[in-house]
Amino acid sequence: MGTRSLRTKSYDVYGILFNGEIKYIGVTSQTVSYRWYQHCRSSSKTAALREAIKQYGREAFSVIHLACGFSRSDMMHIERVL
């Protein structure tokens, strides 16, 4: 009989601010800081955000944590209503 991990996957809703306004809201199962790192990479799939980071520099943006939970569908709903 194997052991089951007690660790449960969780999701975070985060916002990326530019000039004090939230310009992007996302959901991740990774850490928010790692997801920000991915957005800053040249291979990021979020083209408009990637180009804005390239144009204005990482320092012009702030990342904030908005919500967390264990249901991806709940977090996706929060992302849509925000």
C-alpha cells in the first residue's frame, strides 16, 4: 500500500500593476513570483504584457496577490469578475 501525499494543489489569483492600476489578472498553480519571472521571459505567451515589460522595464510593474484557493474553477471565476 503506497502513501498518499497530504499536499493539495492550490491556485493563486494575481494582478500586475502599471502606474498603480491593475493591467493584467492571472491564475497560477505556481508561485506568483515564478509566474512573474515567466511573464518577463522573451518566450512568454502573453505577448502584449511581454512587450510592455520590454518597453517600460520590469521596475515599472508591481505584482500583487489577490486570492488563493484549492479549486481552479473558483479561481478562474474570480479572475473573470475582477
